[in-house]
Amino acid sequence: MTISKRPDRLFLAGEKVLCPRLGLCYKSTSKLSIQSKPFRGKISAVDKTAKTITIEGKDKGRTIHVTSATKIRKAGKPATFDDATAGEEVGGLAKKAPDGKLEAVSLRVGPKPEAEKKPGKAKGEKKKKEN
């Protein structure tokens, strides 16, 4: 197997490949292309019956379907679809299903949790020389 330097393409003569960082890859002739893409925005509508969220867009909104396989998190902790409400910030990874719908692989509801800061010097602080 040969992996290209481009993160969006894998080259392989064979079967489907699971890419841990990028999602599931499907072969198209001899090239495998990544079928999942990141998304982010503000929720404009939630349909609890159809299990979909609509994200505001410049021209039109995008509808993303949430499945039982979707990993949902809110404030860095596991959450459920019921935690998603209109007006909230949202982000995640979606793949195109065979029927053309966008299905969420992962869904983050609310703002990104702040990464824990490592102890040490602050940015721009110079290291003191010891004599």
C-alpha cells in the first residue's frame, strides 16, 4: 500500500480501508477517496422526529441526519440528540450516504471545549538563564 503525501487521498489496489484520522475511505477505481467532511455552524432547526439538524448557510441551510452510530458530545462529555437546540453552535464530521444524504459521524453541540493548558511558561515568556 502506498499512502500519498496528500491527507485527502490514499492509493490502494484492493478493498475498503478504515482511516482512523479521516474516516472511512471508499475505493474509486484504484484510488481511495475520503468521503467524510467536517462541518460547523449554528443550528437553525432541529427535527427530533426525523433526527436531523439544519445548519445555517450563506445561501441555504444544510440538513445533516443523525444516526444511532453518530458520536454526540457536548462540553467535552457524551450527549444525546435531545441536547441539540436551535441557535447553538455545532460542528463535526459528516459523510455522504449512498442515498445522497449527509450523515453525521460525529457531532459536537455547543462551543469547542477549551483545551487544558499545560503547566509551564506563558507564551512570549523568556526562559531564565541559571548561572
